[in-house]
Amino acid sequence: MRGAAELSFAEEVDVARLRHVRPRHYGRIVAVIIILAFAAFVIRAFAIGRIDWSTTREFLTWPSILMGLVNTLWMSVACMAIGIVIGVLCAVARGSPNPVLRVVAIGYAWFFRGTPVILQLLIWFNLGLVFPYLGIPGLFTVRTVNVITPAIATLLGLGLNEGAYASEIMRSGMLSVDHGQYEASKAIGMSYLQSLRRIILPQAMRVVVPPLGNEFIALIKTTSLASIIGFSDVLRNAQDIYYGNAKVIELLMVAAFWYLVVVSILSVGQAVLERRFGRGFASAARR
Amino acid sequence: MTSHLVSAVKVGKRFGAVQALEDVTLDVEAGEVVCIIGPSGSGKTTFLRCINQLERIDSGALWLNGELTGYRRVGDALHPLSEKEIARQRRATGMVFQRFNLFPHMTALENVTEGPIQVLKQKPAEAKEAAVALLERVGLVNKASAYPTELSGGQQQRIAIARSLAMRPTLMLFDEPTSALDPELVGEVLTVMRALARSGMTMVVVTHELGFARDVSDRVVFMDEGRVVECESPDTLMSKPREARTRDFLRSILQKA
């Protein structure tokens, strides 16, 4: 009966000319008002708060801040590079038929993911306590403290730690590639290494870039931990300045600014990489 | 061993508790087209994969172009070859897969030139020229710059055939090349395969397309439970099968059609 009643208006009006009213999202309007009010409150608080923004502006391009920024950047890039190389090696080892390699890869990830990175940094920095001298006995030896500078300790600590995380990411990327791809590359006579380099890894990259970008962003900020073993990154150098002039928040804002700039640039780079490795996957869907 | 292009003698393959192949003996002459039919799980795909060493055989021996594959004989023992040697032997065969397995991150043309450039170390310009000729042969030269996702199943399979041919194999293996295709796309792939057969290519085809097997093949092999049940000319096998199992299988397929 009801269906018949609803259909009946088709006889009274020209259905084709009925206007379709768009749904109203009252919840969104309320949310926008609340968020804007809160943002205004925060901005006003910082504007009238006791921050001397001119000091922040002054120290933004201070030589030691820029030097710290450069240190933060090269350290992040170097650690990430080490991490990715180790990550690929471990991911391949995990998939190897050789049980020894598998166990080594699993053990590596277990150790470096199982302890805090700050502790690993301290261990590397204090390596001289365990091994006073490094080298091959009879050929050459050097004093450990001369080799393990803060920068080297940071490189080893963060790089090896990153490798453990990157190995799991690379592994998931390689698992995401269909087994038929290995077989097709074998069938055209490729060796395992050729197939990895030309067929498997390029496809794994598509899956791997978003989490690796995440790792890289985390790593840039983790380099600030290395300040405890004396590595002069941007935060450490900002601290050194405010120990002298007591402009604490102003200099923390300087460091915050540079971290945000670097991470923003990286996000753009990540989008470019994603497009590059998404070739042949997204192109058809987007059209 | 002999002048056969492929010579399998008492080939056996076991997956855990399952004996996938048992005493498979089969010769293929140069220029011959052999179709292998049989119920699923009969070992026909496994046998094909053994010919190009995607699977390692556990017993018996297999010769390709007169060369023992996968092993080196030392007295009474067969020692496995290195991966590199196996990769070299594998180059003599082209393989077309049920699910195409094109490289999705490469265009159709790049799929075809990948092997010649990377494996045969051809110059890119030379490989590209040959690839364009092959794409022409499978009727897809206008799709050279398309990515696999932009192609239909039938087109992808034709590109896959071109990719295999680019390695100039002496033997082409087809593993149910039309089973994953929509019915209306089967014809275009079979047309390409027919032309290839006419050109004198030696082919071993695992298929359920009895019409194709009857038209194109010189011999049809019926396999069941890992064994070759019978191997005859297509007319003999299909109209006067010797074995009851062959008759049952043919009847079940024809009923579906």
C-alpha cells in the first residue's frame, strides 16, 4: 500500500523537474567553528605570550644553528642509506633457503629492535671500554677512542638500528610482489640478482616508500638523541646558545622551525618517489 | 643423447608426500607441436615447469637440444648444476604463463626488451627494433607504450608471448595460456599461437582447448595422476582413445562445452 502511495505523486508532478537538495553536513560546520576558535586561542596565546619572536628570527640563520642543521641532515641521510642497504640484505637473507642466513637476519632484528636506541648510542660511544684497541693484530691497530667519535658512534648506532626496522619494511615490500614475477624473470633467463634489481625491488619500492618515508622523518628527529653523546645537531647547538643567553623557548622555536622545514621538503620528495614507483599500477586507475 | 629437441626419460617429481610426476617419458621433435591435456592435478603443468627447470626433477633425466638439463653426470651420480648454468639452459626455452606475469612496472615494449638487454646484453636500439617487430607479429605495435594494467587479458598474453619470443628460444612452453581469459579473448591468443606453430616453432602446450589441440598439434598427450596415459595423433586420441580414463576425461570436457 505504502509503495503505491509514494509512487502516486508521479502522476501529480513532472518527476524529471524535481530539484535534488544536497545533503547538509551540520556536524562539519560545528567542527569548523570549534577548531577555528581553538586555533585562534592558541595563536593569540603565543602572540601575547612571553616569547621574543625577534630573537627567534635573529637566530634562525645563526652560523652554529645552520651548522647543526647540516649535521642533522647528512647524518639522517647517511643513517637512512646504511639502514636501507642493511634492510635489503636482511630481507633477502630472511627469504633465503640457507637457514644460517635466516637466523642471522632474525637475530639482528631481534637485538636492534629489542633495545632502546639511546642505549645503543651509548654502547657504541663507549666501545673503547670493551675494546681499547681496534684493528687486525699484527697488521695495524688504532686506539678505539680515536676512531669512535660522536659522529661515527651516531652513524653506527642509528644506521644499524634503522637497518633492523628497514629490514622488516623491505621484507613486506618483497612479499607483496607476486611469485609469478620471480618465475617470469627466471623464465627469460635472469639470475636471482638481476631479477631482484630489475623486477622485484622496483615493484617492492611502491609498497615500501610510504613506511620508509615515515622512518626517515622519524630518523631526522631521532638524530637529536645523539646530542647526549656530543653530536652537534641542530637541537644541541640551539641548547648551547640558550645556555648562554637564557632565551630557551626562542631557540627551541628556531630548532622546531628547521625540523618542520626539512620534514615538509621530505614529504614532497616522498610524493614524487611514490609517483615514480607507482608507474603501471596507479596510472590505469586514475584515468 | 639423441636428435630429439626434448627428451624426457622416466622423469619423477615429488612435492612432499605427493608424487606429482612418475616415470614420464616423452620426446618432442624439432618443429613439433605437442599438446598436453588432462584433469587438474595430473602433473601436466609440473612437467612443463620441469622442462624449463622452474622445478628440479627428483628422478630420471631430461635432455634439451641434446644437453642434459639441471645436472652433470659423474659416473653413476647426477650432480646439480649451478644457478648460473641453469639460467643459461633456461634461455633456450620460452615460457608463457596462465596468469601472463608481465612486469607491471614496465611498458609493453620494455617487457619485451628486458630479457634481450639484461640477459642477452643486446644494445637497447637493436633490442627495441626486434621488439617492435615482435609486437607487430602479435598485432600490438600500437600498444607499445601501454602498461600491462591498461591492456586486456588477451592483449597481455600476446605481449607475454612476444616477451618470450624476444629471447629467440628453440622451444616455447605454454602453461594453460587461455585459462585465465574471458571467453571472447581466447580467440586472439589462439590465433597468435596458430601462426607461431605454422612458422615452425616447436611448442609444448598445456591446454583445455581441445579444438586448438586438434587443429594445431602433431601429437596430444593425455596425462593423469602424474603419468603419461597415452600419446597419439590428435584425431586418434580424440576419436578413438585407447584408455578408459582418456575417454572419461574427454567426455567430461565435451559435456561442459
